[in-house]
Amino acid sequence: ILILILSILIGCSIINFFNFMDGIDGLIVGCSIPIFLTLTITYSTNIFILIGSLFAFLLFNWHPAKVFMGDTGSTLLGGLFVYFLFNANSYFEFYKLTLLASPIFFDAISCIFLRIYYGQNIFNAHKSHLYQRLLMGKLSSRNVALIYIFATISLCFSYFYLNTMLLTLNSFLI
């Protein structure tokens, strides 16, 4: 029962983190493309249609956005990511997959902890996310999204590098 409750809490949190971060043009879609491309390559799943759709959507969602994702799209992407996390082969793989989306998670989790620390209600609307603060600090929406996207891309490359190193190490040990 404890594992079930923890799984529901983690799953709902991740879905909400994707939704929280869908606040500026192109951020969540731009981060989702390398994440789901990595998952497709790693698990040999056939979600290239999703990735192609995300690329097409990004063209219209890039600043200045003509189309917005909304809660339905961001919760779908979060739910798909949770699906892959919960189907990981091991706890180590679960943690590696979690790192793929860590720019999204770090921003959302740190925002929640800071709001709790300062005695603010975490359920009220706010502008405490890092991406919101970067915008207030005069960075353009495009540049903020690019920071998150490139951080996600670098983590995806790190994921492949780590897998390659583990396979190489494993072949030496056998």
C-alpha cells in the first residue's frame, strides 16, 4: 500500500510539474522533444508520430506563440513520461530517466520548497519559478526556453554516454 501511495504521489507530481512549466512559449514542448526522442531510441518504442507532432507544434508554439498547449497537452506529456518511468527495468534506470527531465523537475521542486520556506501557499498563483524570474530579469522568452532546451539536450546526451560507459564496463567484467 505504501508503494502504491508513493507511486501515485510521484506520478501526479511529475504530471503537475510538466503543467507548471508550460508557462512560456516553447519551453515544455522544446524540452519534451529530446526527452521522448531519447525514450524512443532507448526503448525501441514507436512514438515517432508524437515526436513529429511535437516538432510541428513547436513551430507554432515558439515565441511569439500562435498556438498554446494548455493543461491537456502538458498533462499528456507528463503522463507519457510517467508511463516510461514506471516501466523502467530497475531503480537505477528510473533515476537515470528522471534525470532527463531534471531541468523541469528542479525548477518546479525548488519553487515549491521556496514557497513553503517563505510561508507562502503553494496552491496560489505566483511568479516564483526560475523561468519566470529569468523573464523578469530581462531575458527574452526565446532565450529562457533555449536555456532549458539545451540543458535537457545535454542531459539526454549524458544519458546515452552513461549507458555506453556502463555497457563497456559490463563487457570488461564478463
